Amino acid sequence: MDDFLSSQGLPPYFAMGDRYGELYDRMVAVTERLDPAEDSARRAERRAEIDELDPGTLATALFDVDATVGAYCRERALAVPTDIDALVDLHLKALGAWLDALEARLPT
């Protein structure tokens, strides 16, 4: 089976999935540390804001790789990569930086 998957060129996609999976696990861990009282107080407000978005609109630009990497590169005077691996690297780095900033505001 491994030979078949390799012949189809899938291992890089599996590796990318693993990398995003690690980021997802970190996102869950960080969001679990958010103040539940504050979160529940704002939940209805945030849900209403999301419901007002046009169908197909992302609720957060963080999932838009091009937008996230573009902003990250502009803020740091970096060239936006055209290579998909470099683009994914910077997307993961940008999301990691966002999580770092969020985590820094949490009580220890």
C-alpha cells in the first residue's frame, strides 16, 4: 500500500496534514485556556456576526493561506513565496505567531 500511495505522490500531502494537525492541536490547547465566562458571554455576539457573512465567506482570514501569508510578509518586509512548500511554511509560522500572541495574553 505504501508503494501505491508513494506512486500517486501523496506523501507530501500526508506530511502537510500532519503539520497542520499539530497546529490544530495547539489551537485547541490554547483556546481551552481562554476564560470560559468571557467566551460564553461573547459567543452569541460572535455567532450573529458570522451568520451575517455572505455564504462561502470565511469567518476568519487565518484560513485563507494567501491572505494570511501576504499580511505576515508585509508586516515583516518579506517576499511572498510562490513555492507551495514555502507558502505552507509561512502560513504555519504566521498561525504560530498568532497563537504565541494569544497565549501571551492568557493568565499563567
